[in-house]
Amino acid sequence: MSYLFFVDAIDSNTVQALEGEEAHHAIKVLRLTKGEQLVLSDGKSSWVSGKVSEIGRKSLEIRVNERGNIELPTPELIVIQAFTKSDRNKEMLELLTVSGVNQIIPWDSERSISKWQPDSADKWMLTVREACKQSKRLQLPIISNPMKIEQISGILKNNFSVVFHESSGNKFSGVEIPSGVEKIYIVIGPEGGITDSEIEVFKSSGAIISRLGEPILRSAHAGFAALSALQTKIGRW
């Protein structure tokens, strides 16, 4: 069994160090010993693997026996997620991460109850890091700055996008993904739903309005369902 940890950078040396909170978790919580196999990733483009060669009080080292590059998949999958209830954020982020999201754009929608706080970005990033470690995902999703619908509308005008809304008669199974598309944007509304005025803005931006099925999903779960269906549609799953 191998364990995944994240580091700030991967160098070309034959020995790679693990320090800080990641090292503390490895040494004090998991109680790893010499000879155990680890994978270290910078979360962006590079990774190495090897066996633990040295363990100190606050750091450990692995002797690298394999290294590689992380390829960004095409198309890139980007979820525009309306702020969910604060107690649902962790669940939402875990589900988006394990279902393959490449970027998450927090959306301050009209019916969002929660508000973006000064520490929200750090909390969201911590959750996706832990989800990546659990699922052995080498590349960390990007957490963007929160956006208003006007900013989102400008992005969607130049990209293929699908907005999921329960009132749509357009099943997602019937949506065709253009060949050669580099990015796919998925828009998920808040618990209270996307307003009619927001739907009109999305339509004017060229977005496809679609639905996943008859049951109305929670905002925290809808992104996972949408990404799962999309991953199958584009042939990754």
C-alpha cells in the first residue's frame, strides 16, 4: 500500500523531503516506518514515488525510484458551484474532487444563503487536498475566486456550458458535446434553485439548460451526479 502526500515543489534530487503538516500526519498519525512506499505530488504537474529512507521528529525523506508528469486532461471540467449551506460544503467539495473536477468557481447566486468568508478559500482547499489524498488523485483542483453572475456570463459566452435546472425539458442524455472542445463548464445552483432572471442570463450567454433526471438533487450532490454523467458521456468512465 502506498500513501499520497502533497509538497510545495518536486525537485530533481534522488531524495525528496516531506515536511510541515504533511510530515506530522505521516509520522505522528499514520506512524509510517522506514521502507514504506510514498507518493509525493506538487498537485500541479509533477510527482515522485519511493520508500521512506529517513524519519526525523518533524520531517521524513524518501529515496526516489520513480517520477512522472501529471497531464491535464482535455476537455477540462469546470464546475460553477453556487454557495451551499456551510454544513454541506465539505461534502460538496469531496464529491466534486473524487468525480474529476479540474476547477471549481464559487458562485454568489441570488438565492445563496451562505456567504464567502475571508478563510473560505483556505478551508475549501484543505478539503480538496484531503479528498485527493483519500482518492489517490495526484492533481489538485483549482479553487477560483468567487464570482457574480455578470462575471460568469462573460466566461460562458466563449465556452461550451451546461446549466442544470429542474424545470428544463432537455435531458442531459440528449446533450451533444462538440468535438475538440477544450473546456466544459457545468453550472450548479443553490438549494433554493436558480432564479428565472439568472436562467435568462445564462441563456443569453449561450449556455444549454438541461436536467439530470426527475428527482431534484441537493446542491451539494448535483455536481457529483452531473460530473459522473459527463465523464461517461466523454468516454473517461
